[in-house]
Amino acid sequence: MTLIKTTFNRRSFIKSSALAGGGLVIGFSWLASCKPTPEQVNNMPKEWFDINGFLKIGENGMVTIMSPNPEIGQNVKTSMPMIVADELDVDWNNVLVEQAPLNTDIFQRQLAGGSQSIRASWGGLRMAGATARHMLIAAAAEAWQVPASEITTEAGMITHIASNKSAGYGEMASKAATMEVPEEVSLKEIKDFDIIGTDRRNVDGLKLVTGKPLFGIDIQEEGMMIAMIVHPPAFGMSYKSMDAESAKSMPGIKDVFPIDVYPEGMEKQWSDGGAIAKMVAVVGETTWQCMQAKKALKVEWEKSSTLENTAGHDEALAKLLNTSTKEPARSDGNVVKAFKSASQIIERTFSAPFLAHNTMEPMNFYADVTGERAILNGPIQTPEFLEKSLASRLDMPVEKIDIQMTRMGGGFGRRLYGTFGVEAAVISQKMQAPIKLVYSREDDMTQGTYRPTYKVKYKAGLDKEGNLIAWHVKGAGSNDDLIFENRFPAGAVDNYLAEKFSLETNVTTGAWRAPRSNFIAGAEQAFIDEVAEAAGKDPIEFRLELFDRAIKSPVGDPEKNDYDPKRYAGVLKLVKEKSGWDGSMKNGAARGVSAYYCHNSYVAQVLDLAEDVNPPKVDKVWCAVDCGIVINPMAAKNQIEGGIIDGIGHATYSQMTFEDGKPQQSNFDTYRLIRHKEAPKEIESFFVDNGIDPTGLGEPSLPPIIGALANALYKATGQRHYNQPFIMEKPVLG
Amino acid sequence: MANFSLKVNGKTEQVDVDPTTPMLWVLRDHLKMVGTKFGCGIAQCGACTVHLGDNAVRSCQLPVSAVGEQSITTIEGLSENGDHPVQKAWIEEDVYQCGYCQSGQIMNASAFLKKNPNPSDEEIENAMHGNICRCGTYTRIKKAIKNAASTQSA
């Protein structure tokens, strides 16, 4: 039995009160698991101690768990309440999950990003469930005048066997609300979990399959108008003037005007990253009318900075990789000496283009900014930051700003950057009326905040026996320096040098599912494959040798997102076993292997291409994952499958390119996304069962699959793939 | 502007709109039925799929003036209680992640299964080619379609 304290530094993570109309309410902090060290406390945001989750037990025994976290498709709305329900010892069928009522004064929401939701809230959720259970037991002990230690619970029932008494949670809920919150509570042993680790279907499933209005773009309010924007056609261009006369006179059009979304001197937040300062707003009765008016509108733009080209980005990145820095990100041993003594040197350069997020639900936001208050509602991952931006832009105290959140039709990082929320508010304020801002697909795709374009150059040295003795990596990206210097193979090779560079561009960039890892994993794992081949070794055995060495000289701190070579090797061994890998390719299918660590989870994959199919087709992917305890295997596998398909798709087909600052792709006719018949026929996932606290799965399965695909394509065709999208380098997936 | 009388989900609806207005926006903005989703506006993603008679069509490319007497079925009208075999199969296989594209996927799949109740993998892949899922739930969609096919024929 694990005992955990419900307080830290005299601040309580738990509060309780009576539910109006009878019952118990437990308020808790979703981040109570952070286990801060005394040194960290002074630097810790005070909101981390704030109560931001609620658990209600009604007199009818129904348990309601209010989730303050937005749902982007990672299934946290189902998986997180499962953790509470298990510790509470309640029947999952009696649990309702609701999006928390939206009061920014009470609910401090955490950021949905970096696959951290489950990892960060694990302890807090367990504590909440266990505390409620303890208080129900205490209430029963007092009511029945028996020792609490003799009382047991199961599936929402409280029982005292000796006196043959039992009661449902609902019957004891009101009395439990009068009990003291215990200073410490005991948590279940892993073996006693009966909800955690079982398949539970999405709590919003029926709503999703019947088309209920769940998304921001579905918002309908009385008196609401539709707004659309026209933003500059190219990066490096700015608004100059417009002729809006004919557009204004079109049916249903209420107004057309330029908006200073981000005037000079406005205090911006990081979430305003890719902001476009000035654009044009079209407001009308319906979306179609606004779309027609946009076409009739004549806007003049002027050049305000460089108009960049894809060829130029490519050249500039290549140039950076031909320079050296005096301050490497990491340097072990002496690579110069080691390369001199090497019997083989392999050097390869990999690249990848800018990518758009392309959430299926285009950016949108509802805003009602009239008089002295602002009401906003929509799909956003960072409401606190949006609130601060709005306070500055609208010159309004945050207390007057209410931001509500809807379910999101995809995120992939895009909805961390809430510029569309500011745009909606500015438009509503000008109109003095509620509006719903809706981006067209073209507005969305050409607006920026892209995954950066990257280039990386690897150089590896092998000795006569095929041992890796030197490793030099140089990476560069647009507005991003790409390299995680403390990740594999740091620690696995005596002579190691990592250098990183950032290229300043005016094409705006931001986090895109598994930032940096989404490129570097595929490049590194394809390069390792080539090095293993040069060494005359099986690619899995070659990696395992390296992990053995890293185990002897560990690098960095796994708590800080550095890697643990034992867990890394663990997933590789598991995927080897499950896929029946024997290195011989006897079964005829071309196979590739890859492994990567990011966002605190470990993933190894084997990918098989279908036999004798031209162009190649992915037949099956085996995926081994170590993300600690798996909360909801059915949902976890869904995330893994999605990441694999996403990775294969973007590496094979997708790119954003630029001519004179203008994006050359603007909709799904020119920007190719993976489709049904290009997806693997089958994906089978396996989890390492180690009882370690859970980590996230929203991102980790995506990065390595690109390496597995490149390595399998090489086996099938004899061609290595260095530049994404692979479709530009034949042959391609069919 | 012109008046149109439309048969949507078994009910007659009157709208006064520009005849070029795509059914997508008639449904979403005029009839306030938002289950049909906007994804691309150029018939490339399938999020806006509805049934025109028995055929799956992209409502973003279907002008209201072209509908005439034909009946329109949207995700809201596919079944009364969300118990169409395809909807049930979607729940059973826990298909969705963000869920945004799924009403279009379901509408396309249900029209397809009506014409081809016992499809092969390849036929499913070809039939569903026009529906993008950015979350990558394709393998589950295929499973759900097979699941629905077997329930329908059972």
C-alpha cells in the first residue's frame, strides 16, 4: 500500500464540500503529482496548487467527474476520469464525465501539449479518487460505529462484513461531505486496478457518430454573424489598402474593414507566435456570403520584408551545415582524432520541408466583445495565454474576459497559437456584436505557424571490427536548431560531437506533433541503418550494442526528457520478438526497423512492405511501446496507430513550398495527405509491462516510423531516402 | 435569392438563399444542422458528405438549386437513435480521435455498404479514398466498415 500526502508545503491539493441538493464534492489539483523538490517550490506557479478538477458523488450514487482539460482527440476525457474512478472503487457505468463549467477564476487549465496530460495528472487524479473513498469509509465508520479499518469497498458499495452492514456510495455521500479531508491517503496497488488497464470506449462516442454540435465551428448564438479574414498572400507582404465597395454591397454583407490585430507596442504572448499584424475582415450573415465577398474584394499588399523561396531556404540550411561552431551543443572525447583512425566513414545529409498542421476543423473562434466585457468560445489549447493577449489588445482587465473551450477537431500543435482568438475579438469589438470567425481551408493552410524545414548532416566512423567509434551530428532548421544533444547515441559512442544552428526566416513556425523529433528520428534511424550495414551487422543487434554501451555510461537525466538506454533496448527487444525479426528477410517482405525516445515514452517499430507490390505498399507495422502503465489500451493503441499513419503520410507525401514568400500549396488538391489505401493494412501494438508511472502517447509513435519506412523501402528497392517527402524521390508508396 | 423547398432527413424545409449556395452551408448556417462538417470546400476531404437520394455526395459542391425533389440525408438523420449498423460499428471499434471527419466517413461508408454489402478490403479502400482523416484512424475505419457489413448481413 502506498501512502501519499494530500498536502504539500502546507498547501492542500484537496478540498471538500457538500453538494447542493445532497452529496459530496471533492475539488482537487490535477497537477498534484508533480512531487516538487523544496528548491523548485519557490519557482513553481501558484496555480499548480489550485483546485482545478471536481468529483461529485450524488445521493443516487452517480459519480460525475468534471474534466477541465480540452479534448483534441487524445482521449483524455475518457482516460483521465478512469484513473479517478479506479481509486474511488466505483462502477465505470455509474461515472459521468463532463467538460468542467467554464469559469476562468476557478479552473486553471493545463496546457494540452507535449503528450504530458496523463503524466502530469496521474498522481493528482489518483489522490482525488482515493480521498473521496477514504471519506466515504470514514462516514460509514461513524454511522455504523465500527472501525474504518474493517470497512471495505467494491464497485460503489461500502461493506462492513462483521456487522453485515452495507451501503451505496450515494447513501453515504452527504455524510462524507462533513468528514475531515485526510492528511494522507493510501493508493491501490497496481495489481488491484480494475478500470486502469482495461479497454473503455470514448465517452463522447454516441455524440460523435450522431453529429452533435461539439466543435467550435458548430457554435450558434442568437444574433451571431459570420466573419472571415483575408490575410497577406505571402510572407514578407503587408496590408496596404483596399477597394471594398463592391464587396460591401453584396447580399448579406454587413461590413468589410482592415483590422490591426497586433498593433505596434502591444504586449504579445508566446502563443501569439506566428501572428499576422494586419489583415482584412469580412462580416456577413452566412459563411457562403462572406466567401463570395472575399472573392470580390480587391486588396493591395506591399512588400515589407524579404520574399523567401524554398530553394533559398534549402541553400541557406546547407550553408549552415558547412560551417562549424566553437560552442558545440555537446562534445565527448575527440571526434577529429577518432575519424582519422576510423577504417570506414559514412556521411549523409537528410532534409525535410515545412509542413502545415491541417487540422480537419479549420481555425475558428466565437467572440462577443461588447461594452466592457469579452466572451469567447472555441477550440484553443492555451486559454490563459489568449486571455492575457486579449487583456492587452482590448485594454480590458482579465476579470472581464471569459474564455470557454470546445472540443477540438484536431490540434497537432496548431491550437497552441491562438491568434485566431485575438482576431475574432477584434472583429467583434469593431462590430459591437457577436461573431464567429471561420477560416477557409486556404486561410488556414497559408497562414503559417508551420513545422520548420530542417536539414541534418551525420558523420559516423567505424573501426575494423565494425564498432562505432565516432559520431558527428550537425543540425539546422528554420527558426529552430533541431538537435537534442543528450539523446541517443550520446553516451553510446566515446567520441561524440553535436552542433546546432538556426536559420532566421519570416515564414512563421511553431510546434507540430512531436516537435523536432518528427524529423530527426527518421533521419537518425535511417542513418543508423546505413551505418549498421557498413559495419556488416544486423540493424537491431547494432542498436542493442550501442544501448549496452550507453547503459555503462548514461547521459543526462530521464526526468528531464533525456533517455534511459535500458528502456530503449527493452522496446527494441520486444518488437524483435513480436515481429519474428531474424535479420534474414526470409519471409520475402522488405522490412525496416526503427526506435526512438521522445516525450518520456519509448517506441520501437518494424515495418513490412507488401511482397512484390509496385509501387511499394505498407503491409504491417509492429509497434512496441514503453509508456509505463497503460490507462486505456484501446485508446492508447488508437494514438499509436494514428501517429504511425501520420508519420508515414507526411514523410511520404506532404510539403509546403514557397515562391516569393507565397505558399505554393493552399488546399488538399495541392497539399497531399495520406489517404485510406496508403495506410498500413495492419498495425499491431505491444506494451512493456513494467508498472512505471504512465507517460503520454499523443506523439511518440510518429517520429520513428519514418525511419522504419525509409529502411524498408531501401530493402525493397535498393534506394535510400534522404529527402522528405519521399514521393519526390521515386519509388513511392502506392 | 430564391425560395427552395428541401427534403432533409424526412422533413420539408424552406430556405430563401442565393441559388449558388452549397448544401453544406444551407445545412450549417440556415438549417443550423452542424453535423455535416466543413473541411476544404473543394470536394477533396469528404468531411461534408451527405446522401442525395442513395448516393454519397460532397455537400460543399452541391448547389442548393441542383437538389430539386431529391431527398437529403445528413448524419443527424442517418438513424433515429444513433443505431444505424455503421454508427454502432464506429462505437464498437472506438474509431474516432478528434472525431471531426467522422460524420463524413460514416455517411460515405453507409452509402457504400448499401450498394456493396459485402466489400473486400480493396473495395473499402477505394470507396473511402475521398475521405481524409488527419488523425489517421484509417485502419479502424476499415475494421468498422467490415464489422458493419457483417452485422448487416447477419
